[in-house]
Amino acid sequence: MGKGIFITIEGGEGCGKTEQSKLLEEYLKYEGYKVFRTREPGGDSFSEKIRDLVKNPIYTGQIEDLTELLLYEAARVQFVSRIIKSKLEEEYIIISDRYYDSTTAYQGYGDGIDLKVIKGLNELASQNIHPDLTLIIDISAELGLKKMKNTEYKGSDRMESKGLDYHKRVNQGYREIARKNPKRVKLVPYIENDIESMQETIRNHVKEVLKI
């Protein structure tokens, strides 16, 4: 395996992680790094189809929780095998919008599926590829859902429509993940109307990993 760096950006709905990922990509490219930005589920054409299955609101109420979990893990196998491994070998800095911590937060803490089961499936699907740094943007579920502006579907996607209590469990799950993995995972407090301050915090954590 090459010497690439794998950075994941996580958080509940409406936290702005996609915008922060883009800003981080721009900054690192400006600094002269090779950067590859991607998302999960997604990354290749097959995984993008799975993304539509799990997020499309037309399937609301039709997908069992365990089915949802296994679909995410199947997409992850493709994502790691066809995207992440090769980019790490080519020594890119990878910025991924979500990875396996999302599964733990959403399907584990949110849906209540056994965390030990999820951990085993995450380990299988990730093929021993772990992030060097995970940044979790910590937003309240109430504010996050209010801020959602879905661009893939008209109105809320299937995950967003699961309700406030579900998303409270998800966001608390993210905090638990950060508490249990302090070396890898860093919480970035959400600051409304201050994207720049949040990006500065993110960059400072990234600089520590890159030793710059």
C-alpha cells in the first residue's frame, strides 16, 4: 500500500459536511497536494445505484433495517476495492463524504441494530482500510433537519424523513464514536453562519495528520 492519506468527514443531516469537504479539497490542492474527493455510498457506478436505492424517498417504508445495512456494506466493498485502495496506492489525499462511522451512527445508534454485528460487517467491507482522520461535524438534530436542502430528490430523501427522534439518536451516536476513538475522530462544533471558522478547525486537524 502506498502512502496516501484517508480523511473522512461525517455528521448528521444538515451539518454542511459536503461543503466543508469541497473547501478542504480546494485548500489542499492550493497547497500542492494530490487530492481525490469522493462520497459514500457512491464512488463508482454500481455503488451510486445502491445510493439511490437507500436514499430514494419512493422506497420509504419498504426497506427493512437489516436490508438497508447490508446494502450500505455492499456499496462499501465496491467503494474500497475499486476506488480507495488504488487512490491510496497512488498517494492521494482522499477526502470522503461519509464512511463506516455513518453505518455505526445511522444503522447502529439510529436503527438499533446490534453494534457488534455492525462492527463485524464494517471490518469485512472496509478490508482493513481505516481513515487516518475522521472529522465529525456536531450539529443538533433539530437545527440540522431545518437546514436540509436536498438536491438529489424533491423534498426529503428516505433517510432524512425518518423523524427527529431517529436523528437525535444518530447524532448522539456520532458523539459516542468520537468519545470512543479520540485519536482518530475529532468533533468539529457546528457554528451557524460561520463556515470559515469551521473550516479553520478542520484544516488545523488535517495539518496535524499531515505534519505541516
